[in-house]
Amino acid sequence: MNVFLPIWKADLMLLRNLCYEHKPGEQPLSCPIDVFCGHGEDLDIINYLDDWNQLTTATVTKHFMAGDHFFLNDKTNTKKVQSFIEMKIEEKQRTISAAHLANKLMIAAGAYLNPIDRLVYTRVVPKSHMASLTQH
């Protein structure tokens, strides 16, 4: 009993503090969700994983790990989840870096309006020439 009591208390604290309840009219998330679960988890919990689809308009990916409810107690599983999270962070950083670079290129690109046909032409020019292009 002394072994399980702290675990149950921790689970109850998580449920009390981190339990999300969808409110009527509330928009779902638009980001993908990754859900981790042990292969040996109780069947009711595994069936509950599909409920994550109600919380996002994007994809929900289920990842099954060796073990049961306490699959994260296994260092191999912990490392796999950690590596997965690090990979997702790196992907997001690359996306942000690419967007930042694209933004810099847009700033460096001079755009001017041709008054005859009202078309916008864009060309890459040094930043020092930007002022002269915007005056045309």
C-alpha cells in the first residue's frame, strides 16, 4: 500500500490540476497531437485515446511503447519520448528559421508599382537601394 499511495496521489493531483474539459462553442486546436501509451495499458484507456481527435482539427498520432501504464519508468521508453520531443522542437525551429529567412528576403526585395499597367514587379536589390525603389 505504501508503494501505491504516492502514485495514486500523484495521479489524482494530475487529474485535478491538468484535466481539460471542452466547453460548448470552444474551438478545437489546429495543431497536431501526439499521444503516448503503453502496449499493456488497460483497454479502456487505449479506447479513450481516440477522444483526442475531438480536441484538434489536425491529426492525432498514437505512439505505443513497450510496457503498461508506467511505460515511462523504463529508461529506453523515456529516451524515445525525449528524442521524439527534441525532434519536434528541431523541426519547429527549422520552420521558424525558414520563415524568418523568407521574411528577411522579402524585406531585401524591392517592390515597385508600374503606374501604366498597375502590376507589382519584384526584384532583389541591396537594402541601400530600397529607399529609391519605394519612391517610384
